[in-house]
Amino acid sequence: VEQKHKDEVTLLHQQISSERTKFNRREEEMQNELSRLKLSTEKELQEAERRVQSLRTENETLESKVALIQSSRIHELTKVHETMGRAHSESMKEIDDQKRRLLEESNNLMAKEIRVISLEKERGVIESELNSL
């Protein structure tokens, strides 16, 4: 019985030792896997950060280009507006000059008509005086 008991204890010690070895091996495998996963995750994180920085740089570049295009377009539109404003002013000045000339011509024609009417009256008076003589 004692021998049987010793054999069972020995067997149990061997099983415990075997289980401890398996446990240690499995723990080491899991530690290795965890380390591998950490490295992989760190690499992925670094790659993601690199991509984010690249996208930020690209975004900043695009924003700069958009700002430059907008500035150029505003400058262009301002020049067009100024040119159109000058053309409008010149057109309005020309129209005013034409109105003034037409008014002067109209006044000159009216003055001539009045003079003609006055001369016709005077001629009528002179003719009547001549006829009466």
C-alpha cells in the first residue's frame, strides 16, 4: 500500500512537472505571440501616423493652392470690375457729351429758326414798305 501510495505520489509529481512544463512552454509561446502582436501593432500605428502626416501635408498643399487660385481669381475679377467701371464711366461721359452736343445743335437750330422767322418778318415789312412806295 505504501509503495502504491509512493508510486501514485511520484506519478502525480511527474504529472505536475509535466503540466508545469507545458504551462511554461505555453506561457512562453503566448509571451512571444504577445510581443509579435505588439511589434506588429506598433508598425501599423507608425504606418498609420505616416499616412496621416502625408495626408495632412497633401491637405495643406491643396489648401495653399486653393488660396492662391482664389487670390488670383479675386485679383482677376477686381481688374475686370475696374476695367468695366472705367468703360462704363467713359460710355456715360460720351453719352453726356453727345447729349450736350445735341442740345447745342438744337439750341443753334432754334436760334436759326428764330432768326429766319425774324428775317422773314423783316422782309415782309420791307416788301410792304417797298410796295407802298
